[in-house]
Amino acid sequence: MSQDPVIVDLHFMDQAEVIATFLMPAPDGGFVLIESGPGSTLPALQAGVEAAGFALADLRAVLLTHIHLDHAGAAGELARRTGATVYAHPEGIRHLADPTRLLASAARLYREAMDFLWGRMEPVPQAQLRAVGDGETVTVGGLEATAWHTPGHARHHIAWQVGECVATGDVGGIRMPGSSHVVPPTPPPDLDLEAWRGSLRRLAGLAPRRLLVTHFGIHDNIESHLRDLEARLTRWWGLAEEVLGSAGDVGSLEAALTELDDHDLAAANAPSSVREQLRAACPMMLNAAGLVHAWSRS
């Protein structure tokens, strides 16, 4: 069986190519998932696993890039159902063991839409949790994966390197298949631009041949992808400073970001479906809210 990564489309909110997990066949049998996706998409995850020729019971480990609900919400349920080990950043482990505070924080953002968007998030049993250090390599079923701590989008962020592939979570941006347009997801609470720039330099230094991007797909033009992402992150921050420095608020920043990004999408000749996917993956309101929060701390 091929050892290449398999994209499993989770069909988030019944929309294709918004959230992915990556199924990595293990040389010694079974498979590893990079990302669990949210609890709301477990049926699509199981269908995708079966379409790849596995049963969900074959799951041996889940490698999380970070603990936001769209990346980690189903980890507890998967661990309980399969016995798989869940690997995550040391700062994220306690929230996976007890997601109470994480869910309360998310509820302030999503309110009545919480259950519809994300479903349930079950605790990961403590015995099945493993914290991974920066540069640490874990081996599961003969599959080796190295964890690189890559803060910026979140303090507890990891990029996972498996062979010539690097799974970038959200620090590698959002980019849809068939488009070169890449944007930085900047939701609250711990956006850190300087740390993010450092993480992008680190990703470039790993010299991967392919980026596995949770939102969405496998991309191979690494240099331009990372360059354009950093440039857009800088432009968005400059726009935030301009709008908020002129007594603007989160609503006016959202409008300004949307106008700018719509202009850039048109310049890139991106189809309308790309805009819809980008906004579903990280609504511009959340991007504006994260930039406002970062600006208030600057």
C-alpha cells in the first residue's frame, strides 16, 4: 500500500474542500491521522477512512497541529473509540484532557452556533495523551514524524514533518486547490506576528517538497506560498493599524479586510468558490477580531 498522504475531506457544513485531515499509512499496518477535525464531521471522517481502504479501528495515532476545534475537536472521541494515542504541544495537553475552558472560550465567539459548527468535544483520556517537544521525532507503526513548534497563529502550534511533507496546520495559511491565493487565519486569542514570521522562516528552512494544508490540500510551490503568506500577513497588520489607529472597530476592520481580500482574489482570477471556501474556513470577522486583540496588546 502507498505510503503517500491521503487527503480526507471532512465536508465541513456540507461544503467540499474546507477542512482536511491527512491519513498517513503506517509501514507496519494501520494508519496515523494528522488532525482529527471537529466532532461535527466524524461521519465524513469515517467514510473517508473507509474509502482509503482502512477501518476506523486501524487508527494508531492522531498528530494535532494545535487544539482549535476545527483541528482537534474529534480527538477525544477518536481516542476513546480506537485506543489511539494523541500527540500535541505541551501547552495544549491540559485542554485536551479537560476541554472545559477551551469550549467556554470558543462559546464566546460562536455562541448559539457552537454545536452546529463543531459538535461535541470529548476529553482525551490522560493515558492516551503525549506531549511532544520541539524537534522531537515520534514513531508510530514504523511511521516517523517530527514535531516543529511553530507559534504565531497559536502558542501551542506544531508543524509535523513526515518525510518530504510538512503538515502546516494554520501557521502555513489557508489556500484552496487550484488557486495561488493564500491568507493568514488570524482569530483570537494569541496571534503573534513576529513569532509567525519566525515560524514561516522555519518552515522554509525545512525545505519540504509538499505542504499539507488543513484548509485545504497538498501544495508543492513552497517558496511562493510562504512568501505570499508573509506578505499578506504584513499587509493585513498594516491595515489593522491604519483602521484601528483611526478609531475604527472590529466591524470596520472586517469590512476593510474583506474589501482588500476581494480585490486580491479578483487580481488572482480566483473563482467565486474559492472565496466561499476561504470564508467558511475562517470568517473575516474572526480574522478582524484576532487582529484587534493583538493590536490592543501592542
